[in-house]
Amino acid sequence: MDQAEKDKLRVLLDYWVEHNTEHGEEFREWAEKAKSFGETGVHDGLMEACEEMGKANSSLLRALEKLKGD
């Protein structure tokens, strides 16, 4: 991978983490709304998605740290 590709990948990883964080916040917001409507199953599904998004971000951040270490 040449330097230009590494630079682009760093930018993409940063973007993906930020993007996922925003989605996770939206999931949490809508989960609470669903819960207030009595939709506990929807709430639980959205909260699970939020947790999975957090796990994805952890993986992306590890990849970013490895890339920065090169």
C-alpha cells in the first residue's frame, strides 16, 4: 500500500468511526422513543444494534492505531 492509500485509509477510518457514533446515538434515541410507546422488543433490538456499533467502532479504532503505527 503506498502512502497516498494509507492516508486515504486513515481518513476513511476516522470518518467511519464518526459516522457509526452518530448512528449509534440515533439508535439510542429511537430506542428510548420506542420504549415510551411500549415497543420493548423494538427498544431491545435498537439497543443491541447500538452495542454492536460500539464493537465495530472498537475494531475500526484498533485498525486505525495499527495503521498509525506503520
